[in-house]
Amino acid sequence: MNVFFHFRSCSRDYGGIMSVLGSDSWWKKTLYITGGALLAAAAYLLHELLAIRKEQELDSKDAIILHQFSRPKNGVPSLSPFCLKIETYLRMADLPYQNYFDGRLSPQGKMPWIEYNHEQVSGSEFIVDFLEEKLGVNLNKNLTPQEIAVSRAVTKMVEEHLYWTIAYCQWVDNLEETQKLLAMSGPLSDTLKWMLSHLNGGIVRREMYGHGIGRFSKEEVYTLMEKDMRTLATLLGDKKYFMGSKISTLDATVFGHLAQAMWTLPGTRPEQLIKGELINLAMFCERMRRRFWPEWFVEVEDFYYDGDSESSSGGTPTGLLDFGLFSRTDTLDDSDGSSHSAGRTHTHSPDSDRSLFDSDVGTGSDNDAQFKEESMPDLEV
């Protein structure tokens, strides 16, 4: 009798173990734990291998060291709006810098961050403040106090609200497509890309929920995104830059975020909007790319959206204007309508011989002396 009950007990234990081993949840947990351990070990090993070289190279005096994520595979400088913002800002201010794509976060857990003469600064707003104080640069010096206030308000809308909707599109709704853009090589590259993308997707979901915007449905998140993008399109209007003909820090901020919709999210709602109904935002992105990223090559097809529009207006997306058409005179300035020269207008019809894609060459704008295209800093990959 005792032997019989012992046999039944062992059978139940064996069956329970096998049922657990056969469950999907057990294998998923094991995969996540193993993958996380491998990812952490790889990151630590990479950090240790680069430590000596970094100590030697970071000792250069008066050099801006920009730490950011690695370049993606599609030619876009960064999948991070904040990394693209800061690197674009450095180019706008004509400040030489060195890139370090080491994936090393700042002591505050931020990316990007900079080092300058052994001082470390993280957070894009604090980086800009630091460079203005240390190096005397100021992209907003031509703005009025009211324009500066508007610029800060729009910056907060973009970085604290629009950012999360774009991140949702990148790392939640289109995770598999974003995963393909990650630049990794080696025999385990596909596995590492899968782990990294899913890890980042989980972080975005958790932080969005903590922010509050992640508690809404997919459609509601995209509705909020569309409202922000329409606000930016209205604010830009037919101006060259967001504050008129004078370039400012706000342009770097908006460009860093809109470039994600423009070049990293094919076929998505953000791309449909920016390349269709809100075409002036696409024009702005291309204007910034041409002026401050001359080595960033894009195909002509990247400026068109051929799919059906899902915008609430139900209209048909409009193709972008001919990128071969440029004007060597400013199409716009910041003065009021009474001071415009004869024949100059703020309205651009499809038949106009002018394009909003100004080359900014010989325009005579207030910024030409400050922003010299021929002295663009080198891009280190």
C-alpha cells in the first residue's frame, strides 16, 4: 500500500514538472532571463574592452565628446530624437565635436550626453545651456522675448508629448520594422537585435504608462500624435524655419523628432501625415537635412507616400514638390507684410516658380555669418 501511494505521488510530481516545462510562459520567462543576462554580459564586456581607449582619447582638451547610440542601418543619423537634436544643434552652432557610439549612459542614465574638459552634462536642455555658458554660442540671440517663450512652450510639447507618440510608433506598434534598422554584426547579431529591440520596447511601454499617455488605446495615442503634428504644421506655416527666416534651437528640437516620422517609419500614420497633408513639415525636414547634413543621402522615393491616407480629413496625400527647384533669394523674412518688397508674398501656389526648399546659399539671412556651411564638422562613424 505504501509503495502504491509513493508511486502515485511520484507520478503527480513528474506530471506537474512536465506540465510546467511544456507551458509557454515558462519558456518565455527562461528566454527573457537568459537573453537579459547575455545582453548585460555583452554590454559589460564591450565597456571593459573600450575602457582603456576611451580614457586616452577623452583626455583631449577643449573637445566636445558626444556620447550617443549607434547609427542605424538606413542612413538616418539616429533613431533617438534627442541624439539627433543635439548633434544637429552642434552643427548649427558650428561647434566641432567627437562622436562616441559606445552606448554608455550618463551617470543619470541619460542619452545623449557630453563631456567637455572632464565635465559631464546630460539632458538635451542642460547640454544646450552648458554650451551657451561655456562657449558663448546662442542660436536664439535674434529672437524676441516673446519668441523665446513660444519656443520653450513648443519644445515642451514636442519633447514631453509628441516624443511618446513617436516612440510608441517606433518601439511598440512597429517594433519588427525598427528592429531591422539596428546596426549589429556578427554571428549572434539577429538574436542581439531581437533582444535589444524587445527590451527597449518593454521600457517604452512601462515609461509611457507611468507618463500617462500609455494608458490610452492605440487610436487615442495616434490621435494625440496627429494633433501635435498639426499644431507644428500650423505654427510653421510657409516659413522657412519655425521662428521665421532666423534659425533657432527650436528647429533642432523639432527636426530631431520629425525626422523619425520622415525617414524611419515607412507606411505608418506619422509618415502618411508628414509626406501628405502636412507637407510643409516634410519641406522643413528636407531643408534642415540639406543644410546641416550634406553627407546624409536619401533616395528621391523617400519623399513620397504612395499609400492611402488614414488622416481624419479623408483627403488624398499630396506628393512632395520637385526637389530640383531652388531659389537663391529668401522666400520669406520675419518682417511684417508692410515691409515686403513688391511682388513678394507669403502664398505659394503649385504653379509658383519658387520652392520652400531654399538652398540657403547666398540668401543674405541674418544667420549666414554665424552658420557657415563650408565649415561643417566631420561626421565620425
